[in-house]
Amino acid sequence: MKNGKRPDPDVVHPIKGYDKEIYIKPTITDPNIIVGDFSYIADDDFESHVTHHYEWIGDRLIIGKFCQIATGVEFVMNGANHQMNAVSTYPFYTLEGWDMAPPSQEDMPYKGDTVIGNDVWIGQNAVILPGVHIGDGAIIGAESVVGKNVEPYTIVAGDPARVLRKRFDDEMIGLLLKFRWWDKSIDEINSLIPLLTCGDIEKVRAQLKTLI
């Protein structure tokens, strides 16, 4: 273990003396935000990056393990949506004095839970819109606005975000999704670091085939 210390998913500050990067999971107070071990954000607060997230709507933000979230990223939840099947989109029901009951969920453009996979890298100032599902190993470019689902191990960028390319071929992606390194123990992952950080993809492919 580095410096004699064991990785601990329950610490808030994983870098000694630096408070602008935190492991997210131990800081969560909202039960509708679920985050896996070792996912971090380049900030000292995560929940402020989750906007329009209201208890009465009930949508969840679910983030997997080992995700890397840059500064300025925003997760826009379903509370940001306005009724679109009527003449006006104005939310009278949310403001004092207006005689309007909340619209039914069927009348709202409800998109469901937002789900981020494992080992996802989200670049600086990206915006993730309600109900988006981002697959394992995906990369979201800086300043992107993501309104559609992203397949595993796919790079997207832009406003709106568009697919740039797959990170690997289909066989390699299949091997990685089957291997699921992020679900292994800390000791196993530590031993796998040379494999996980190797730039020789053909060497990695061959070794994965022996491990699955």
C-alpha cells in the first residue's frame, strides 16, 4: 500500500492536505443520491452540483464506483422540467398566491432516474440532464450537455453531446464489462493496477481473456 496506507472509501479527503477533491459517498445526506466507493469530485461539496432535486418528485441520482467528476459538473434533475403539453409552461403551482394544483406526473416530462456507471470520467463544466444513463467506462467531454444515453466505453462531447468514438472495439468492451474490475476487493484492484493502467491494449486483451 502507498505510504503504508490502505485506500479507504469512507474518508472524505483522499489527498493529504488538499480539500478540493473529495470522495463523494461519505458526504451524501440525501437518500435519493446513491454513490459508489471511491468516486470523487474536484470540489469540497458534491450535493450543490445536483440541482432541481426535490423530495416530492422522488427521482434518484445513482453513480457507480471509481467515477471521476471534474469541477463545475452539474446534474440537472427532473424538478427542472416544466409542463409542456399546455399553452403555458409557467409553473404557477410552485409560486405563492397562484391558484393551481401541481400537475399530475403524466403531464410532466418526467425522465426517471439519472444513472452513471462505473469508472466514468465527466469533464469540467459538463451538464447531465434528467434521466440520462451513462454506461461504464464512458468519457464525457468538458462543457458537454448530455441529454441522451451514452453507451459503455464511449466518448461524447459537445452541446448537445455527440458520440466521438468508442474507446475500444466491441470485443474489448465486452471483456471489460464482464471483468468488472471495480467490483473486486481493494487488494485485488491494487494488484490489477499495472493491467488497468497499461497502454498496450492488445496485451491487456490477452491477459483479460485468462482472467475471465
